[in-house]
Amino acid sequence: IKRVINIAGMVPLTHDSQISSMPKSVKRLVRPAKYFPLLLPLLMRTAIAVIDKGDIRQLFETAYKNSPLDYALLAREDIRQRLSRGYLFAANHGYLAYTHEGIAIATDTSQYIEKVNCPLCIIHGGEDSVNSTKSIIQFSKTIENTHLSIIKDAGHLMMYAIPKTLTNVLIERLNK
């Protein structure tokens, strides 16, 4: 592996303050996943039931209402459709797809991350309410050879909002 790139992604959850900084809707998933992992399939099945009912907008409302940039982005039909396809893809693979994602989010993977000996590039939206900037900054300081790019005025859904900016940051980092 020559390099690892993390775009708007989670970092290892090593302390509860990281979960405390998350929006309530995300905490409802992450805290039980971390401390009561056997409840995770039930929680995931609840999200799938909302999708199965055809009310994916309710899921988006819950997930992004505390993130003004991301919530405003969901007003665009093209963005909502692309995001919906991703959620529906996971739902079509059953609650296990979401369960595995939940486990990955809530698992402290720092023991593996510490073994990374290639450059790590983290690109994060400065207004990301799902993954706090403070948590991302703290994590970036724990790994040698990490470059952190915080894109001001970008949220968690920055891949949809500012793809050209994100592409330019990626190209710049890959050329170094």
C-alpha cells in the first residue's frame, strides 16, 4: 500500500467524547454499537424498515437535519437521488450491510492504524457534523506522515457538494 486516503470518513473511536460530539441521530447508532453490539441488528432493521416503507426522506431528515450544509444539499433532487441509490443498494443487501457499517464505525481500530507506515491523507469538511473536526484533528496527530486537509464550508456530503474542489485537493496530495 503506497498511501491511504480518508474522505469525510470516520476515524477510530478511542474515547466517548468523540461520540458525544456527534449529532443525536448518529449517537443513537454509534453508542449502542460500541457498548451493546448485540442490539445493532435491531437498530439497523429499523432503518431498513423506514427505507422499505418508501420514506427515505425521513431517514435523510434524521441523519442530516443537524448539518445545515448537508441538509440544504438534500433539497437538490439530483443529490437526493444519488444518495438514495446508495442507501437503497445497502438496504437491498439486508440489514447486515448496515450492521457491518455500524460495527466498523464503533470499533476502535487504532491498533491497526498504528501499523500504517505509508502516507495518510485525510480530507475533511470543516462543517461536518457527523464526524467532528476536533476528533479528526486529534486523530491526525497520532499517526506519523499524516496530511490533514480541512475544507472550509464543506459538510459530510462534500463529495456531492464540491466534487471539483475535492478532486483538486486529491490531485494535489497525490502529486506530492
